[in-house]
Amino acid sequence: MIRYCTRCLYPETKPDLWFDERGVCSACLNYEKRATVDWDARQAEFRTVIGRYRRDGSNYDCIVPVSGGKDSTYQTIRLLEAGLTPLCVTSTTCSLSAVGRRNIENLKRLGVDYIEVTTNPLVRRRLNRFCLQNIGDISWPEHVTIFTIPVRLAVQLDIPLIVWGENAQNEYGGPAAAAADNVLTRRWLEEFGGLLGLRVSDMVGQDGIRPQDLIQYTYPSDAELARVGVTGIFLGHYFPWDGYANALMAQAHGFETFPHMVEGSLVNYENLDNHQTGIHDYFKFLKYGFGRATDIACNHIRRGRISRADGLTMVKLHDGRFPSTYLGRPLADILAEIDMTVDEFVAVCDSYTNKKLFRRDHLGQLIRDRAGNLEKVNHDNVGPDR
């Protein structure tokens, strides 16, 4: 039986999560600490930090990594409000959606200079396929370049300050030292930036991939970082981070939501740019027994917007659904981009499924409904689901 946080819905299977003696998870404990933060002082600290890096027109004041999503739109708004001249940098997503492209164009209309770096799509598809098959994460190439490309440009363009959004270890629970960080370092990237134990150099020789194919995936050297003095800070350290509030701010500035709730989610305002995201989230569910709907429900529970009981009801309805479509696009079409069939995909899914977390028949085979959905052993601490 899976143990769950007594305050939110996170399971003990979540990597880096821990519970206190009351059964409350580290993500809830991190959020609890926000009530003691002097946010006025933090914002004064933010003004001091950006004051040290302001260039007075000689160069950009900072780089802000953006996807066009609600959070990066919010980040850009905050930086413009502070009087900064940011350079917005996008590492092109793997399978860009139409609404994702429109939101990128909307972000540009806020009044910023913008650079989009697109890695070789032929290599990218090979990486997507290899990483899905070998580590169970189709999004590995994206998660690497989200961090490497802005840092590479910071070095190349002599822009020391990079302003990231949230510290995911604080928002979603993780080791205390990492959760308390307000600066993104090489160590943070290597441990929490999505590498999943793989080095970029491990990709050389896989499916014909050469070192020169991985230039944009490679983090600058320590000497290069030191020469420019690159520093990455989390905006969420200085302003109370809230995805829903960020979405409201972004929508007020032209951000477009999806016409209906996104598959496997509970909302229509996030993860709108990449058709492969449904696959990424589904594999999290297969490995750890929770998906994006749980993440969203837990964030709303902590902020008092919904009760734990109502969150549990919603999670049972929507978490971990088989990704037959995502953002309205059929799974077969999404997989065709990486030369994989649905049957091959299901076989890969089975190889990564933690069978202890899901119901099985008397022969030990996973039980699926007609849509291919698995059934968890239990959704709460009260015993096996019936």
C-alpha cells in the first residue's frame, strides 16, 4: 500500500520527498514556511540584486529563459515592471503546439528582444526516442536545453544575470538545502535539472549521434562561467510563487489558455506548448504512481482553494490517464515524429511501470480498462481502493 501525505496528496514514491512525524510531506512544510517570510524584505533584496547587474543601456540587464507559458510570461512582466531590459531566450520545445506558438508571439508583444534557439530536429527526434526507451523520459532533450541554452548565451553575450522562475525543489518538495537555494548552480542543474543520471556525453554514439550534434546540450565550462560571472537566481525566492496567480497575470497580458482542460491535468492554463508533455507526465505516473493532476491538486490544497477530499476526487478522475491525445492531437501522430508505433509505445510503458503500485489479475498482469488506463492499488491512506 502507498503512503500519502496527510495534508496534501503526494505519495511516498515521489523522488526526494520526505514526511515528518505527523505524516506531512516536505512540499507542504516548505509552503508552510512562506507564512514567516518577510516578502517586502525579499523584494527589497531583489531590487538590490538587479541593481548590481543593471547595464544602463550598454547591454541587456539579464536573460530570462521563456517558453511563452504562463510562468515565463509572468517572469517577463515582473522584470519589465522593475525597469529591466531583459533578453528573452527560448530553447525550442520538441513538438510545438499551435497555442504554444501563439503564446510565444504574445510574449514578444510585451516589448522585449527575443532569441529562439532550435536544435537539429533530426538529432532531437533520435534523442527523444532513445531517452524514452532507455530512461523512460521523452522530454530529456528539452529539459537539458532549457538549462544549457540560456547559460550558453549568457556566456556568449556577456550577460551575467539569468532570472529563472520557481525552485521546483521548494514548490514540489525536495532536499532541504536544495529547497532553500535561491541561486541556480551547476550542481543544482546536475542533480535536479532533468538529467536523470545521464550525462550529455553519454549520448555520443547512440543512433549515430556525434559530439558536434550536442553543442547546444552542453553546459559551459566553469572557466567560461567564471569569466562572465554568470549567476542564476529564482524569481520565486523574491515573490510568492503561485502558478494560478501567474496564469491570471499572464492572461491579463494576452496569454491564451486551452479551450478545455488539458488531458491528464486539472486546468487549462499550463503545459500548452509541447504535444509530447502528455507522454512525459504519463511516465511519471507509471514510475511513481502520481501525475500532473496530483501536482496541481496539491498546490491548490496548500493554498486553501480546495479541500483535500475534493482534490482526491478530482485526482481519481483525471490523474494518469493513458495519453491517447494531448492538446487535441492523437497519440499515433505524436509518436510518428519519433518513428514509434502505439504498440511499441505500450511495450515501453510496460517496461517502466512499477507494478507494485497498480492492480493486477490473478496471473500478475496489469489490469486496464477499455481506454488503456491502469488502476492504482490505493489513492489514500485508508486502505486498498475498492
